[in-house]
Amino acid sequence: DSGVTQTPKHLITATGQRVTLRCSPRSGDLSVYWYQQSLDQGLQFLIQYYNGEERAKGNILERFSAQQFPDLHSELNLSSLELGDSALYFCASSVARDTEAFFGQGTRLTVV
Amino acid sequence: GIQVEQSPPDLILQEGANSTLRCNFSDSVNNLQWFHQNPWGQLINLFYIPSGTKQNGRLSATTVATERYSLLYISSSQTTDSGVYFCADSYNNNDMRFGAGTRLTVKP
């Protein structure tokens, strides 16, 4: 167990809908990262937060947004969902921006 | 941005064989990590190795930061070693960029 908790584990929703994925980092970790992994693909960096502030942005679509709350948990909001958004979404956390990161078990999103 | 190249892309081994996986970086190595993604999709931390050599059981890793590469050694491979191995490094001390991975299949 990495100590990073993601909920839900699985999510099935229809095209056009909106979902929220939640991530609780390891105790004491200030940095949270979000990644998308499509079928048989590598991990695409979406966005990073550090102590509540956005620090880096990757290939995140405009339909996607995220935030990190004062208690350091983070949420990734995906809206106007398309079939191609079906993927594993991972959250990772680390103590600081340049230290070892640990991943949650992921949320498997299926858009039908 | 930083480019991370992993080789080989695919590797098939007989149980008991040894293997070496490689990761090359286009920029300086900062916070290199190796991960194993098991068949259930979990990403397991193997090594945090910005430089030097570390060993953990049958696995070991070496990073030569000055030459921008890292190697992961798997000895006496087992079927449970199957999965995808990723290396990743931080860019600008912020986001981690991943390689495309090496898919390892260990046959009994």
C-alpha cells in the first residue's frame, strides 16, 4: 500500500457526462500529480499541485480541471466526456517537488 | 521538454534468465525513479535513484547522471516479474515525465 488513496476505483459513465475523481495524498505529502494512461499507452502527465497551488501543466484538455484543497486532497474534474477519455487515471504524491513520488491504485474510467 | 527513451520496448524471457532495461534522458537527471506496473495496473515503486547504484533483492539499478542514463537489472527472473517497467524523471523539479515503458514477459 503506497498510502495514496484514490476513489472511486472504477467508474462507468455515458458520453457528455461529468465526473470527479478524488485523491488523498500520503500523510505529509504536499505535492500531488495527475496522470492519464489510455489502453496500452504510457503515462501522460496532466497537472501538478504543490501545497494548494498549480505548479505544472501537461497535456490536460480544457474539458478537464483540477484543484488541491487546504487539507491537501485533490480532485480531477472531467466534463463533456468522450469515448476517448476512457483510461486509467492515476494520482501520485510526494513530500516536495523533487522527491520520490508514490502512486495510488488508479481510477479506471469507462465512457460508454 | 525532457525526452525519456526506454529500451527495449518489449522483452520475452525464460524464467531464471537475467535482463537489463535501459532509460536514456535528453536532459540532466534529477529525480529518477523506476516503477513496475503489474498486470492489474498497479504502479509499484522499485527505486528512487538520482545517481549511484541500489539493490533490492533480485533487482538493482544504476544511474549515471553525467551520461544521462539509468539501467535496471533483473536477475533470475520470475513469472511475477512480468508487466511493464517505467522510468521517470522530473522536469524543472515539477512534473515527472515517463518513458514509454518496457513490456516484460517471463515465461515458465
